[in-house]
Amino acid sequence: MSSELEPRPAVAAPRRPVRALTRLAGVTVLAGALVVGASASAVAAPADVRNATAAASTVSDAANRPPRTTHGPCAYTETPEEPAARPVPLPPDPRRTPARGTVRVTLATNHGPIGLTLDRAAAPCTVQSFLHLVGKRFYDRTPCHRLTAYPTLSVLQCGDPSGTGEGGPGYRYGDELPTDLPPAPTDPTGERRVYARGVLAMANAGPDTNGSQFFLVYANSALRPNYTIFGEVDSAGLATLDRIAAGGVAPTPEDPAPVDGAPALPVTIKKAVRSHHHH
């Protein structure tokens, strides 16, 4: 999970050790990073593959041929070293990627709906991939594995069916980074920007490693502008996020009062549904 994130919180997306939250010895200002877990020892194949030999040969075949990449402008590329947490094909990649208008998606969670408005102009390849994953039901019945409650990083991270922070869709694609975010007033270096309450953005494990993990910002956060913003959360969704955040982060034996970890109120996306009425 080594991203060039910040004092360690990370926002994750594909597969890296979920703990890339480095703590900068003794520094209290943890401005987080949103990283995605990435560990080479990724899951080999679906658990229902009973034949270990077959599974091993499948994985080695995938590793021996060059990863497939789509031919359009988005160049979605297989990640054989990080197989999909849930099987899903590469997204469509038409020569003319839709880059205008908005699309509504609702995440039906066990705490209430989280409505999202995706912005094709801001991040056409990201929106196209996200809608592909929604359509393939990749996000249905998946947990939101990470809640942060730092003064400078307040996000709920979702999108990994494995719930570990290391899972992804078996492909990656390039960043579509924001260029107009205001400087974070909490950062004297001027490097971090404000990811405002209501922002929907991709977690990653470094440059151009977007996959399926995303984060929802419930209070203004200070991050380097290294995370693609591709939409926003509606007011009902923010109310749902506030309820989840109010529950805090689940305590662990090592840390009785954590500010980064699994939400104390477990969160499940029961279903992600695209609405076809809004344009």
C-alpha cells in the first residue's frame, strides 16, 4: 500500500497491505492517504476451485502471457498478479468514451441509501468502469471495509468484495486527477488539497492503479490531489454516511480507540443500482 500518500492513512483500492497507514513517529497530524491494498500474494482463484492443480495452472497461464489491455482510450489492463476478488470481464472501451452528462447510481446499504451522481466530464474512464462494475453486480453484497476519523481524513472506503482492502476487479486503469481543488488550510506545505464533504473518489495503490475501490468523503479532508474524483454523494447519502461515521471505528485489542479501521457499525452495500432516468 505504498502510495505516495501522506503520513500514513491510505485510501485503498486494489490490493496492498491494508495497513499502509504509516504513522510518522509521534506526529499527530495524520493527513491521510487513500490507498489501496496491494500485496503480491493475492488470492489465487475463487474459493470454489477444488482442484488446486488446475487453479495453479490457470494462475500461471495468466502470469505467463502478457496482460490484456483494451484498445480504446481508457486502456483497461488486466492485473494477473492481482486476480479479481469476484470474476468480472474488462470494461467496454469505445473509441469515443462518453464524456458528457451525469449518471445516477444508488448504493442500497444496510444503513440506508447512498445516492451518487457520477460526472462523466470529470472522469470519463472512471465513470465507465464504475458503471460496468455496477452492471455486472460486482458491488452487490460487499462490505465497506474502512472508516477513517482523522481530523484531516474523514472517509468511508468501499468497493472490495473481499473486505480486506486488498481486493479489486482484476484490472487497473489510469488516473483522471482533479486540477482545481483548493489548498487544504491545514497543510502548511501547500501540497494537500481539500477533498470536500460529499466527494466520491477512487482509492488507489499509487499512480494509475485504479480498480474498484472508492471512498466517500463525509467531512472535508486534506489529501494530495492523487485521487480521481468522479462524482458526488447526495444529501440522503450524506445522512447515511453521518450515521455510519457516528458509530466510530471498531476497537481492536491493539487499539481500543482507533481512528482508522473497520467501521464499528458494519456496512454492507446490498445492491448498487444505476438509474436510467437522469441524464
